[in-house]
Amino acid sequence: MLEKMGEFFDSRLNGYEEHQLNCIESAREFYPFTASCLPCYHNASVLDLGCGTGLELDWYFKLNPTSEITGIDLAVGMLEELKRKFSDHNVKLIAGSYFDVPLGSAVYDAAVSVESLHHFTKDKKTALYKKLHQSLKDGGYFILTDYFASSDEEEIMYMTELAGLKKSQGITDNGFYHYDTPLTVRHEIEALKLGGFSAVEILNSWGATSTIKAVKKSLSNVM
Ligand SMILES: C[S@@+](CC[C@H](N)C(=O)[O-])C[C@H]1O[C@@H](n2cnc3c(N)ncnc32)[C@H](O)[C@@H]1O
């Protein structure tokens, strides 16, 4: 049965971090790698899309304890756990969907998202990436670590399966239900470029998981 996204994660809060670290291939490599890509200077402002309990922040705060984090997540229980873990850090949490929450203009030095964005279509992500691009300062960047479909056929298969499940369960609303529908890396990069990011590159890969960096052009580099 499909479950609402926030409820899916909140109901699995117990044991969530152990599951991520022990059951996802190379998680103990890609979390620290992702953290190492984020700014290391004092008071860097970083937006975390789908922060959950903040696993990526476990590593990032070790590298940069003074960073100022804004985390957005649908699952209130996950956010409460993040707040408990990092009560002595500068963390602002927003309960809601990153598709709906206003992100502002030129606010963040960087943004990050780990294992959250593999549930959405390319169109939906393109709209989000436009908003994200706007929210970054000039020269700011987005680090995306997520897992990707290995082919166009696999991408279509997951989307088709989700549509079939929704139909069979009589779901007609546009709410978010937990079902993995990863894009291919090629389609993800296209969405980021359509969102306005100028330089997009794959920094690392572990099986189906990759880390992608997307940079907002610095105005001083614009001719
Ligand atoms: C697998 S967890 C990843 C959490 C954390 N980044 C990590 O790697 O441990 C995915 C998270 O994305 C959140 N999420 C999914 N869709 C979202 C949306 N539209 N807006 C905000 N959060 C969302 C879920 O609630 C969940 O906490």
C-alpha cells in the first residue's frame, strides 16, 4: 500500500539512521563525501532539502560547526529528532514541502539534498531547481546525492508502477506518496540546467548513487 510521504518516514523513525547507514550501499562513504563538498568557512549558510534526521549534517557539523543550516522536511518526527541531535548548533527547521516553502532570493551559500529527491518527476524538479537557483547567492552551489535509474526504461518503469498503484488504490489527489521514481542522471542534469544552473558535474558515484554539483554562475564571471 502506498503511504503518504511524511507518514512513511515518521513511522519508520525508530531505526531510520541504522537502516540508512547499514542497508544502503556505500552510505558510510557518500554521507561524509557529501559533507566534504559543502563550504568549510565560518557561518556558511546552507539549505538542506529533505533533511530528515540530518544524517549528512552529522558529518558536516564535524567539518564546519559554525555553519547555519536551514532544513526543510515533510516529516515532523524526523525534524524533531534532528533538533534534538543538534540543539547546540545553528539550525532553523521548516516543516513543509520544499515544493511549496518559499526559499527566498540570494540567501544561501550552498544547498544540499541527500536521498530525498528520487520521488519526483523531471517537470516537478525543474520548477524546484528554478526556485533553488534563485535562493542561492551568486557563485553558490547545490550538492545532490541521490540514487538514479540506470536507463530510460527503468525510469519509465518506476513511474508507470507508481501510476498503476495510485490507480488501483483509488488515489486521485496530487499529494506525495512514498514510492521511488528515480530519474536517470542525464535527466537529472537536464532538470538542473533547465533550472538555471550553469555548470553541472558528477563528482562521485557508488553503484546507483551519485553526487552531482550544480553551480550558480557568479555575476563577476558574466561577460
Ligand atoms: C530517505 S530520507 C533522507 C533524509 C536525510 N537527507 C538523510 O539522508 O538521512 C528522505 C526525506 O525526504 C523528505 N521529503 C520527501 N519529499 C519531501 C518534500 N516534498 N518536501 C520536504 N521533504 C520531503 C522525507 O520526509 C524524508 O525525511
